[in-house]
Amino acid sequence: MGRLIFGMMQSLDGYIDHAQLGPPGPILARHFTDYVRGSDGLLYGRRMYEIMRYWDEDQPGWDEMDHDFAQAWRPKPKWVASRSLTSVGPNATLVQGDLIDFAASLKSERDGDIDVAGAELANVLSAAGLVDEYRLYFRPYVLGAGKPYFAGPRPPLRLMKLDAIGEDAVRLTYAPA
């Protein structure tokens, strides 16, 4: 049975804003590449999918780490929950029906970890009891506003692991209590 893992970088005050947080350093970037490479697929909300589409085609100025991440990301199956998109790119499937039923079926059909990305998507899946693990990657920024990691009430959680990853990140890993 697959597991849904919701993990994202955020500021110390709990906000997600990739533009203000900037790219991860080399060690954290390698961590995310290895995570994607080992995942069984990626379940995205629309906004996160549109951000991640950046990796669909090589970009001028990419370094070796960028190419490595793209090579890990491109072949992975992607499922995109959206009410507004009418199509998605390579290796992606548009999820327009009942998200809860789809995610429950996905968990029963897959064997590995399925990355969940998007705070609103994770909120819906959390409320349905479908998220198996939360990975909060804190970076040393205070944003004061923006999209919070938890888009709704925080579910009761139990700390599983705490570790420093890379140059400036701390990961807290929680399971539902």
C-alpha cells in the first residue's frame, strides 16, 4: 500500500513562498532529487504543478544538479488535481473527479511513497485522513505573510524525526497522532 507524504520548504513562521525562500543549497537540492528519484509518483495541486512544469524542458544556465533533478522528475507519474486545467504535460494525469476517492485508490494501487505538494490539496487529503506523513522543511527566513503550510486546521501530529538537512534547513517529520 502506498503512502501519501506532504512535504514542502517553508519559512520559520510557517509560510510557503518559493520566490522568497529561493532555491535550496546543494545538499538540500541533492536531498530533494534523491527523494523524487525514490518516490512512486507525485500528486500536485494546480498551482504547484504549474511551478514544477519548469522541469519539463531544459533551461539555459542549468548546472549539473538542475539536470539531475529534471532527469529524476520527468519520468515520474504525476497526478494533478485541478478544476480549471483542461490538459497537463508529459507523464501527468489530470484528476478532475472526486479527489478523496482518487487518492484512496492511488494509495491502494501503489506500493511506495507518493509525494503530495500543495497546501490546499494536502488540507483536503488531511481532513479525509489520507496523509500518512508530514515533512516540514524549515529555512531561516521570516516572511510574515503568505500561504501557510497548513491551509486549514492542523491535524493532531506525533513527531517522528528531527534532522538538519543541508546548509540551512531543518526537517521535522510527523505522523498523524
